[in-house]
Amino acid sequence: MPYLISRIVPTVAVCTVLASVALSAEPPTSDEALQPISNVTHAFDQLSTRVQPKYAWNAASPKEHAAWKERMQPTIVDLLGELPDKAPLAVKWAEEESFDEFTRYKVYVRTSPDYWAPVYYFVPRNVTGKVPAIVCLHGHSGIDPYIRLNEDEKHKKKTDELELDYAIYMAKHGYVTAAIVVRGWNETHGRQDRSVKSPPRSCHEVTMNAFLMGMTPQGIRCWDAMRVIDFLQTRSEVDPERIGVAGLSGGGTLAMYLPILEPRVKLAMIAGAFSDYKSSIYSIDHCICNTLPGVMRYGDMADVVALVAPRPVLLINGIDDPIFPIDGAREGYQKLKQVYGVLDCEDAVDADFFEGGHAWSNNKTLEFLKRSFGSS
């Protein structure tokens, strides 16, 4: 009992002191009584109004843009975290299947000492000479619907409605495409994400372990794409100077960051991923793997994509996309028009704001590719 009393008495004394401190505070200056608000959503919302991005783009000349880029580029690269160790390039050819308009191979590309990225590699029929190649990155539905693999009627309907098969679509139109099984999905998954029954997915494990190792899921996944570009540049059918990236949703997020890390990416098609951070990832329930720690203190999505300039960019957004609001996309696009205008290449950035939701659209893809890369 004496021990308990000795533990209680100091606590009571401390509480008394704290209460006296609170009572001695100056009263509110307004007539309204001070109402404590204990709500994290409110607190973060207010924080976002006070934090001003340190490197928001505001250049008026190419020289000012270059000076801005010298500050912003290494900042974003640093935020993307440590990258995996590099291993000598190795490729294992696992499968081959012929279709009317292309041949689909499955290959494994060694991207680091402990990891091989599965890649579905599409080569158009009757390729002559070297043609452009597009790295295609899928979203949270996993690889299957994006390349019409293991397709039943339900998945066929989904792929048709959302135009997920852009890797196949571009292959049919003469482009080599490399559809990567993004790290953490399908055969690459580890611990299954809680509350997710299908597809096999380990975004939580990838993100948490990456953070603990000073990495990010975006950085690691972009690294895999960079090593796949190493593979593409060895292929006789690929023009090594005409390599682009295309992605939807989580793949669109990667398509936004990859060109910042990889100068060999000469154009980007970013779908279902571009808006502004505050109204999308900050305010709406997203997978944790979309989070890049600290980015809002330095810039918004448009500032990040501005680092890609003057390389061509196509933004693809459904006007009814519930998780990447179109108002933020429109505002960001206008800023990018200013960026590209300052660099005297305004036509290199375009947007397809189409009637639809969280989906891909081919309304402008072929026109954009032809304008940027010439004929396939």
C-alpha cells in the first residue's frame, strides 16, 4: 500500500500543477469561448493550408526554369529514397505465345541481386528495323486484366470498359511494349494485404519495409522499370532512343516519377493518377504505396511533372474519377502549359480529360505517340 500511495500522490500533484497552468492562461480575445478540436482530419486539413511548397514552380524564362530544376530535381530524387543494389543484367526467357498481330514473351529481368522482375514482352508481327518501346505499368488490379491473362467474362468486361489493355493496344499498332508485373503483385507478392482478397498483393509489406530501409515503393518499382529499360536497349527490334512509359492508377503514379529518375524515358503517359496531392492522396483513402513522404513540403503534382519537361507528357483523366479529382488535374494541366510554354514547347504537353471514371483512354495515345516518336 505505501508503494501505491507514493505512485499516486505525485500524479495528483502534477495534475494540480497542469490544471493551474491551464487556468492561468490568457482568456480568448474574441467573445466566443475557445472550443478544443480533437480530430486528426481537421488538424491535417489545417496543416495543409499553412505549409507552402518550398519549390513550387514559378519561372518566367528558361534560365529561371533551369535554376528551379537544379533545386527541385535532387529533392524529389532524394525523397524517392535509396535504390536497390545493381546486379549485372541477366534475362531468362520463360514463355512464348503467338497471336495474330504480335508475339507475347514472358521474360524475367534481374533488377537487383535478390529480385527478378517478371515482364510480358510484346513484339509486333513483321517488325522491320527498330521501333519505339513503351514500358507499361499496371494498377492495383494486378497484371492479369492489363494483358488479358486468365480472363473470364467478368474480367473481360472490366478490361473492355476501362481500356486496361493498353500494352496490347499499342503492340497491335506497331510498338514494342514491356508490361512489368509491378513489384508486390501477382507472382511477386509476399504477405497479402489485409482486406484484399484478389489479386495477390503486398503493397503494405513493400511500403513498410521500404520505409524502414530508407527506400520508397515508388523508388523500388521505378528501379525495376529502369532495369527493364536496360533489357530493352539490348533488343534489335527496339530503338534505344525512343522509349516511353505508360501507366494507369498506381502505374500512373510510377509513370510520373520514373522519368525523373531515368533520362532514357523520352515521353510519359500518366493516366488516372494526376491531380493535386491535397484533394487526392492527402484527402481520399488510397493505398499507402501512393505516399511519397515529404513531397507536399516541396511541390504539388504539377511541380513534379514539370521536371519531365521538355519531354512530351500526356495526361489521361476521367472527369468522374472519384479518387483523382478532375479539378486538380485541370489546374495542374494549366500550370504545365505554362511550364512548357516558358520552354517554347507548349505542344509537347497534352491532356485527354474524357467522359468516364478511373480508367485508361486511347482517345489521344496514338496521335501523341506519332507526334512525339514518329511512325512506329
